[in-house]
Amino acid sequence: MAPSRGRWRPLGLDEVVITGGFWAALQRLNATEMIEHCEAWVERMGWSGNFDAAAEGRLPAARRGREFSDSEVYKLLEAMSWEVARTADAALESRLRALTARVAAAQEPDGYISTMFGRPGQAPRYSDLQWGHELYCMGHLIQAGVARGRTAGSDDLLVRVAVAAADHICATFGNGGNLGICGHPEVEVALAELARFTGDHRYLDQARLFIERRGHGTLGDIELGAAYFQDDVPVRDATTLSGHAVRALYLAAGAADVAVEDGDDDLLATVASQVLTTLARRTYVTGGMGAHHEGESFGLDWELPPDRAYSETCAGVGSIMVNQRLLLATGDPRHADAVERTLYNVIATSPAADGHSFYYTNTLQQRVPGRTPDPDHASPRASSSLRAPWFEVSCCPTNVTRTVASLAAYVASVDDEGVQLHQYAPTTIRAVISGGRAVRLRVATEYPMDGRIVVTVEEGPVEAWALTLRIPAWAEGATITAGGATRPAGPGYATVERAFTPGEVVVLNLPVAARWTWPDPRVDAVRGQVAVERGPVVLALESVDLGADVGSALVRTNEPPVERDGQVLVPIATTFPEEGHWPFGPAPRVPTLSDEHLVPLVAYHDWAQRGPSTMRVWIPVAGR
């Protein structure tokens, strides 16, 4: 993402390198296991082979997978492109080129590409815009092409394939052409990014056309309602995100891109308001979005049942996409907070410790221990009770790989006055601010385990410039030390503006300590319950640690959670209600409680890494 205007400009993968800590470990896992795991599975499922079948005239008989399976190959190509740029891995580069060649061989002379439609024996092109996902798939192809172009240059086969596909889309769906839209938004954000990369405004104009056409019932009605497609209300008239969560978030990201590039302040303000309202009313404490399994959709305001949370991993990716765009456009720290929360508690939760299985959905309460899935078979259900090696619909693993490979892009930004740090990890940062002035920073930290962040200015202008650091909303009592003076730093952004000398250090201290988190009383499903967070990390209670089903747990909150030997412990008792023939009636007797004892909690992103368990994030409070 490289917006041409806005409050801040992001720094790219060639300017920010994550050198250690939590995110470097996940990037290593991505590089050594996750990407290759996804490669193997798209091959095994026949999804990459679909392109060979298309080129060789073996369709439709030889085709495998759902109508959108092409997109998983494209997201994998995007992940590989970012990863090659990050590591210069020659073997991965070779595999990337080989897979690109297979995709390119299936492209039609006019730029159209799909293994599902348009060939003899298949449905005609764009004959099922509701469900066919043709534009959605090509959107992911275009994003892969942009990733490759930004890291390897425009003279590359994947870039040429992506540009040809985009040219076909503009020729087919531009003014005077097909007035349809895709049932699954995605092409909008892709076209906007391609416009930024190529400088060709046609692609941005087409993205705008798709956005403005939406909300007028173009796709028709379905059992789930037109809101499922975000086709019930025009984008400019909506007040919150609704319907299918991933679709809504991708559409919002595309609308934000168009608003920024065209200087459409009204559209930008509308999207920002929709997202902030969604964060305030329709988002789980983990940052997850999507309360309904039916339609993979948002619930109503305050409808956030923990045990029925859908909270799709792809929706987490979409939330990060749109919030990062709004952060850069507006400078509102709430968007950076949302990115951080979602990274630690949705994206990091999805992959297993070995990188060979993933969560598609992210429940906040597991009522029965899950069953270990067969490592050799794709799960037919998104809501599998433990991480699965693959899914019949496997959009989430490839989405995680492309996000993790490009994590450095979320760390820092620049403007004319200086550098801004949004996400904290051990990093090296190179930037150029106004007047061609070079800045070089080194960040040392053990965040999120520890809240001390040390920024060393290794190079900078001789005159004053601004170093800006984000203070998360939870970090009451933070301090910042610069030039020998320490001052409090409230939530938001804190700026140190001075003429830094080489080697000078700025220290941000965030109060990373375990804390109770209470729900808004309008969230009926968790009234009378409490969660525990430590810094940006949500914690969970597992039966592995409790020694009993977590459904029997009550927690006492008279004192703060205890931190001991790297663990967070809370006082838990278990309750044993009397059995009855009917679960309703007069006021129940006070239940018998076990002796209270301190029980360790686990980071939510690590839950079920030790095997099947019951788990809950929200714990009922004793005596409430």
C-alpha cells in the first residue's frame, strides 16, 4: 500500500526490517513452514493444477475446488512475492516464477483469467456475478502483481499478467460496458493499488465505478438479504459495517483507497465513521469481527456472543487492511490500536506453533474439548474445533501468509516533519523526510512481554525533526524519556521534536501489566463476566490449567491479577450447582464452591497449542 496523499506515508519492506522478537519469530515460521505448507496443499487439492488443465484444454472435467479456488493460488503468489523481497530466498524465487508461469499460461488473449468460467463446457464469463467470484479472484491476482511489482520491478511476468487482467476488467466493466459488480468485494482495493503502482488513473476510476454501483440491489436479493453483499445501502449512506464481514471490510478498504487518491473527503469521513462505529459496537475484545456463523456476518450492535463468535481470520486481515489505510489517511490512533489488537489476537492465533495448521474461525469460548483433525485431510468445516491443516474453503491460511510476510509495512511511517512509530518490535528503520534528509533508527524492545521501547537515533538531520510514538489506549501511566527529561505520555501519539545527535536514545515505557477488562453493559452475552489483558495481548483460561471444565469457573476481582515467573494468575473457584429436572424457576440456591486457588492464564493466541481443551476469554465474576 502506497497512498499518494494522506496524513502519513508508510515505509516499505526495503525501509523497515523486523530483526527479532514476537513478529520476527512468526515471520521465520512463515518463511520456513507456512508458505511451503500452503504451496503443498494448493497443489494437493488440485487448485494450482487447474491452471495447467486450463492451458491444456482439460477443463471443465479436470477442475478441482470451489469457484474461488483460483484466489488461493493468487494470495500464495502475493505471500511469496513479499517473502522473496524480505529474505532474497533463491529457492522461493524459483518456485514463485514457476507457479507464475503456470498461471500465465491459462490467461486468455484479452486478459481474462478464470479456471471456472468461459471455456467450452463451462458457464459463460460473468454469468454468475452473485456467486462466481471472477472479479474477486482477479482482484487477488492484481494484488499479487502489485506486490511483485513493488519488490521486483514492473518487468516481471506476474506484473504483466495482473495488468492484462485489470485492462480486461476496465474494458468490460467501464462506462458503457457491463454495469455489474462482484458478489464479493475485493477487486476495488486491488485496482486502487494498481493505479498507485502504475500511475494509470483508469484503474482508480474503475474502482470508483464498482463502489458507486454498490448498494442499489444490482446483485438481486437472496435468502440472507442484499446486505450480505453490501448491496442494500450505498456505501456513502451506510453508518456501520454489516453483512458478510470479510466482504464489508474489503469494500471499506477499497472505498478508503479511492477516497484518499481522489481527495474525496466526504467518502473518507464516511468510511472512517463506519469503521469506528464498528469497532465500538461490533468488534470482539480480540479485535475479531463477525458474530454470526450464518452468513459469516456481523451481528447487531452489542451482539457479541463469545461461544458463537465466528470472527473469521480473513475478517481480521480485512480489519487490518482498512484500519491501516485510515490510520495513514487521518492519523487517528484508534486505527493503529485496532491493527495491533487484531495482529496479536487474531492473526497470531490462527497458525499452530509448527505452522502446519490454522484456525479459520476464532471462538472466544470452547465448551467441549475439540477433536484433533486428520493431518492428511482438509476440514469440511470452517468452524473446526482445533486448528486444521487445510479447509475445503481455505481462504484463511493464504491470507495469513501474505499478511505475515508484509508485517514490516505496518511498523512506521513518515511525513515532512519526521518519523512515526505505530507498532513495536525490534526493528531497523531507514527513512527520508522533507528536503531529502535521511533518518536511521534502531528499535530495541521485548514488547509485548515488556513495555520498555528504546529508540536509538543512528542518523538524522542536524536540525530539529520529529519522532512520534504511539501510546496505546490501554497504556495509562506511560512515560517518554528524551534529552535527559522524562514526561508522562497519555494515550494517542507523543512527539519528541529536537535536533538529535547520532546515538541519542528515546525511551518509551508502557505499563505492560495484567489488568481486568470489563464489557460494556450492553453486551448482554458477557454481562457479569470479566476478561484479562496484558498489554495488547488478550488472555484465556484453559481447562489444561484449571484441571476442570472452564464452564465451572468463577473469578474474584478484588485485587489485580497476579504476575509471577512470567505467568499471569487469577483467583479461580469452581462451582457445582445442583442438578434439576428443569433449568428455570425461582432464585437458585447459592452454589457450592471449591476452594479458591490461583490459576495461570494463557495468551489467547496460544490457546489449544497443548491439545484439546475447554477455553474461555470471558470469566464469570464470583459474587456478581
